[in-house]
Amino acid sequence: MSKASTKPPSGTRDFLPADIARRRYVVSVIETVYQGSGFVPLETPSFENLSTLLGKYGDEGDQLVYRLLHRRDALKRALEKDDVSESDLADLGLRYDLTVPLARVVAQYRDLPRFFKRYQIQPVWRADRPGRGRFREFYQCDVDVIGVTTLIAEAEVLGAVAEVLTRLGFEDFTLRLNHRALLRGLIETAGVAPADEQTALVALDKLDKVGPDGVRAELRTRGISDDAAALLLELLVEKASAAKSDDELTEVLGAALRSDAGRAALDQLSELRALLDHTPAKGRYRLSPELARGLGYYTGPIFEISVADLAGSLGGGGRYDDLIGMFGKQQIPAVGCSLGLERILLVMEERGMYPPLRVGPELMLCSLDVEPAALLETANALRQQGLSVEVFPTRSKLGKQLAYADSVGAPFAAILGADEAAAGDVTLKQLASGEQARVALHEAAGWIAARAPDAAP
Amino acid sequence: MSKASTKPPSGTRDFLPADIARRRYVVSVIETVYQGSGFVPLETPSFENLSTLLGKYGDEGDQLVYRLLHRRDALKRALEKDDVSESDLADLGLRYDLTVPLARVVAQYRDLPRFFKRYQIQPVWRADRPGRGRFREFYQCDVDVIGVTTLIAEAEVLGAVAEVLTRLGFEDFTLRLNHRALLRGLIETAGVAPADEQTALVALDKLDKVGPDGVRAELRTRGISDDAAALLLELLVEKASAAKSDDELTEVLGAALRSDAGRAALDQLSELRALLDHTPAKGRYRLSPELARGLGYYTGPIFEISVADLAGSLGGGGRYDDLIGMFGKQQIPAVGCSLGLERILLVMEERGMYPPLRVGPELMLCSLDVEPAALLETANALRQQGLSVEVFPTRSKLGKQLAYADSVGAPFAAILGADEAAAGDVTLKQLASGEQARVALHEAAGWIAARAPDAAP
């Protein structure tokens, strides 16, 4: 039999213990801040009915949804059809984000809190082309406020993500702020026909990747006049870079706008900026009229988190007041933000932002001429003291056992010889310093705690 | 547009905050014990190449693997074929367990520790018929020891799962022990032809569900003689229930066995039982010659964890010395055990075994005639003290705000009026007792800590 590849599938990764130590460190900071901000946890299934997922993300999003192939009779029936298509072969798909499942949950359970502040940290899947910091399986860390129409919701969400990044040690991130109605107003002002508005949004969403000239070319391809395209890019890009402050940019855009809804959106953003000055997001935001956000469901303020050394974003979000109504009888307002775990890890790795994190056990239990039963008995006694203990499982020279302890990152070793075993003692050794002492078994945890180099992962 | 169902797909569940509090409590006990026993964490992708998954679990297992439908061009090409079959339509599948991905990982990464003790707590997916405690998406909590041929590995694994169950408050679980070679020896002794051995194993695996008569019927259907079936069930079931102790049963089976390999396996089990007496599994195990375990990859001792009030098991495992060799150049010995999170939760729920777990925020920040900016500023100050704070986000009567705080499970409320805001104070109230005091904002956490009813989730 030929051996199959043992690599993980393209766009996915195995997380070995050292990877997990870093991931858990970041997730624990995120959870601590989210919980501290009054958000409660939710988890949803990995797959959803396709009817739940499709039609929410825009066409490009829908095409990236992984579908689960029908099985047995359902598959047989599907394949008997004359002209089999994709939609005959599946009715379940892997979740594409955490927002649409949340909207379904809010529509389903009538007894959730009226103001449901939920956080959710789970993987999502997209059949996208893998790239730097872009995977087919990746974790999102979402906070959303359901049921609140006022900008307190936006401020709470942005305050929480700003606090997360600050606690992780980021000192240079920017919360880019925009508003879908402002964007629509500016598109209208530029002379793009209302029917082409969505087209213009999709083209603008690629600005980060392809630059102004790329957007100009895409707008032309999609049938938008060069004049309108030029005016649009002037409004969104040139004026924004020329303005010395958000206040100045607000004034410039307000003067140019030929849309009441656009001006109202601009006012909302001013109000939001004032609120943010009373949250951990103070000094961390910037008005960004060119920000489009790809997903179809946003209706109000939108945001995205940038750092200089990453082309994509660390996360983003916005208000989506119409999404929950697509599932239930009631329109319920909602706003949220998602942090991308893999992007955060990538930047932290490159910048060396992690504290020291222990990976292996605290203590390697080595032995000399001792029966397995005595070894297990001693391991159990050490574990009952709260120590993390690995048992070196074969007979070997002591030097080999100690070298192994060191190689797996254990800061301490315990040595059990026939002598120690008979006396109820154990010899402890700190590997880095070489310090060594024979102590009564029940005193082991105390000896180690007095010398512990760092906290458990 | 007609509204789609908002229920989660059949066999899956949404976990609301109270569910998650219980799940996290159990997972944290499991992780603490696993880490304490020297196991380090691993996580693998949700989907694997089908070539990795298939052919490891037996036919019944393979049929339960969820497959990811090909996309775009790959799908188009597949559908152009004359006689499209399941295998044309997918080459990726959702993981079915955590053992096969571990085997792939061990074959892939050459620099893992020589004795790799890993734990892994992740969901797996099986397209099975949903039932009591049986889902299509469910969590397994695995510990495995790689690279150890001796029974210390079995003892460490069983000791860890016994410690988990003990710490969770289970006082009545049984680790049922068997050995694939003993089972084969008994099947041979009963007169079943070697070619029918696998068939007999699959039938025996249903003993729990269908009883001895059901197994007898299935064996007959599968062409095994009534005499052999009767002798097999006598050896596996009747003798086991008649024996007063594992030692007596060992003697009886040893006398009946006509297989050297079977007798060697029986000796191994005696040795294992002696080791277990020096671990937390002491007094928790029982020899169970009828235990078959469905999965195809086991080669040595096998085990399953039973409690009286659950027809299925809380978990199980065994030695699988040939699985890693199916992926790599080297045969590497391995033994592991998996705890089923959903089964544990189900029994704990039914028996009321959970400690009190807080679900909502610690503190609801209510307000009277205060601007949103001041509210956010105060929330931030309280959060910086380490409190979990939700802001009541709209203007309402105080009684309504306090009732809401109570309804989401917050044990404390803070009240911010214009007076307090001006003075840098806040009024705190313990909802259960009604105790109330106005304190300086920076003293809030201290006041609450002195009255905190229970730990955070």
C-alpha cells in the first residue's frame, strides 16, 4: 500500500504543544477582556443548513462556503437526476463566520436576555486561496451586542477589542471607522448610479489589495464611468489623506456630500468618536471613508483594525440591523466586531511579543532500579500535590533521563532510587541551576514552588 | 421570502451561556488532570484528507465520515463523468475521532518527544443516527501515550481518566478491561473460523445494545454456527458473570483457552491490574472479556468506562501499535483513552453533580440621568479593577434596570446618578441581600470581593 501524505490539508495546520501555548495565551487575554466587558459565551455547531448560510455574505462569500456531501440514499437520489448540480448534492455547510449563526440563534431562542452581549471564539472555514495569515480553517473571536440601537453598543464593542489589543502589547493599532450610509452617500455624490452601488462597494473593498489604480480599473470593467470613478476615489482616498484630523475630514466630506443620509451618517460617526474617547479605544481610531468591508449584511457604522506590518486587518465588524430579521419575525438591531486570531498570532510572533510560556510538564520523574508500581505510586503522590508530572517510562541511565527531561522543557526532575522509595523520599533537581536536594515526598511541591521559573501555560 | 428553520441541524446543538459554563467546568477539570499527568496539548484540523481517515475505523465507521463536496472546476469535472460515484465528489472529510489525526501527526513531525504524551479536546463528527447522549457533532477528550511498549502507558492513561471522573464527583464508574488477543483467543477457542473473527468482533460489539440473544442472532445471520456462538457467549458472558473476582475469572478463562496468544494476553491483563492498584484507577476496574470495542485499529489491551445509568459508555480506548505505521515508515507503539464530553455532561446533569456556576456578568451598571460618556467612563474604571461589568444601555426606571440585572444572573448592581458621577462615587447593591452602599469608584472591587457569592465561570 502506498503511504498517503501526512501533511494537514492545504490551508489548515496542526497545532503542536508550543503553538497551543501561544494560542491559549492570546485566547485567555481575549476571553478575560470580553468577559470583563460583560459579554457571555455562545457556541454554535460547525455546520449549518445551507439555507442559513447562503445569501448573507454576498456572492463571493457564498462561493467560499464548504458543503457537506449528501450520504447514502440522499446521494443516490441526487445522482440519479439528469443534470446534477451543486445544490442537489448538499444541504449542509461549514460555518463561514460567527455572525450569521448568532443571528439564527437570536431568532430561535426567545428567552435570551433583551440586550444579549455574547462573545464567541470558534473556528470558521472558507474555501479561499491560502496566503500569509490566511487559512481555510481559522479562529474568529467575536463580540456582539444584540438589541441596542444606540451607539453605546458600538462604543462597547470597540472598547473591548481595543482593550484586548492593548493588553496583548499592541501599541500601534488603528480602528478605522466608516459608515455604510456615508459610503453610499459618497458613491451617490460621485455620480455612480444607485443600481451600481453594490458593484462599487465590492470594487472598493479591494482597495487595500490592489490600490487606487486597481479599483479604478475594476470600476471601469464593471461599467462605471471614468468620471464617476475619479470623483469617487478623490472623495474617498485623496481627501482623506489630505485631511489633518478626523474633524477636518468630517468638515470636508460634509461639504462635498450631496446626500442627507450620508450627512446623518457622518454625524453619527462624530458622536461615536466622542463616545470612544471614554473607552479603551481613545486615541486609537481614525475616520476612513474608503473602508468598505466585504460582507453584505452591514447597515450602519463599520470598522476594521489595522497595524502597519500587516496588509490585511486584525479584525473588523459593524452594525447589521437587518440580518436577524432575515431569520425571525422581528427586526432586532445588532453590532459586533471580530478579531482574527491567526492574524494576531502572526504579528505577535514576528514582533516577539509573547511572554515566556512553559510547554512541557513541570517535573520529569526519573528512576533507578525501581519497580513500575513504585514509580506510578510516587507519580500519583506528586500529582496529588498539584504538580504536573511526566514519568520517564523505561529503564535508562540517569543522564539520559535527565537529558530527556530537559529536551521536553521540564524545569525540574525528580529522581526515585530504591533508597528514596524505601524512605518515602524523592531527590529533586532544578535542571537550569543544577540545584539538587533529597526531600520527603510530601514536601516536593513546596520545594519546587519556591524555585518555579514561570507560570503554567 | 419564506423563513428557513432557525434550529441547529439535526444531531447538533447550540450552547447557550449556561450550557457553556457547565461544559467549561468539566473541560477545565479534564485539562487540569491531563496536564497534571504530564500530557501536553495538540490540536489538528477539522477536516483531513479522506485517504487519512478511511480504512482505519472499519466499514461501519467509514460510512459515517462526513465528506466535503468538491468545488468549482473540480466539481464540474467530477459531474462530467458518466457514472459519478461518492468518491469522485470529495477528497476531504471531517475528522471522525482524534486518534487517527494523532497517528498522522506522529508520522509527520520527526522532532516530537520520543515519548509523546498528548491530550486533545476537540469536536469530532459522525453522520450517525442521533440519540440519547449521541450527537453528530460531539467533543472527545483524549489522552494518548506514544512510543511506550510497556504497560506503564496503559496504567498512566487509565489512571488519568479515573482521576478525572473522581474529581468530577463520579463514585461508581467501572473501567472495563479486555485485550484484543484474549478476545481472539476466546473466539478461536469457541470454534469460530479465523476468517470469521472480524465478523464475530463486530457482532460482539453490539452486546450492550442487543443483549446475548441479539448477538446470537447476528452471529447466525453472519454464518457462524450455533454451537460456536453458544460456546463463545458462554465463555464471554456466562463465565464472566459467574466469577466472583477478576482473579477467579482469569483462572477460569485460562483453563478454557486453547490459544497461547490468548493466555499471554490474560497474563498481560493481570500485570496491568496489579499496576492499576498504584494509580487513581485502584478499585475502579473489572475484567470484561465480552468487551469488543468497535474500532478496527486496536491491537492490545482495550478498555471502556461504564456507569450504571447510561447504556453507552463514558469513554474508552486501548492499544493500537499498528496505526502509526500505516502513515509512516516506522511502527510506533501507542495507547490511549477517550472521554466523551457529552456523555459525562448528560450523566452529571441528570444526577445534579454541578457546583454553582455564574453565567452572567458580576456587576450590572445602571444609571439615572447620566450621559452615555460618563456611563462608559465609569464602566471602564470598574473593568480596570478586574470586575466583569455590563452596562444597562438605555434610559429606564431604576427598578426595571435592577430587575434586568437579576434576570441575567448578575449578583451585584452599580448605580450611577448625576450625584455619584460628579463625586467620583458609585452606589453598589448586592441583589440577593439588598445590601447597598455608596463608595468611591476605586473601592468598588474591594466592596464586591468581600461579598462575592461564588467564583467566576
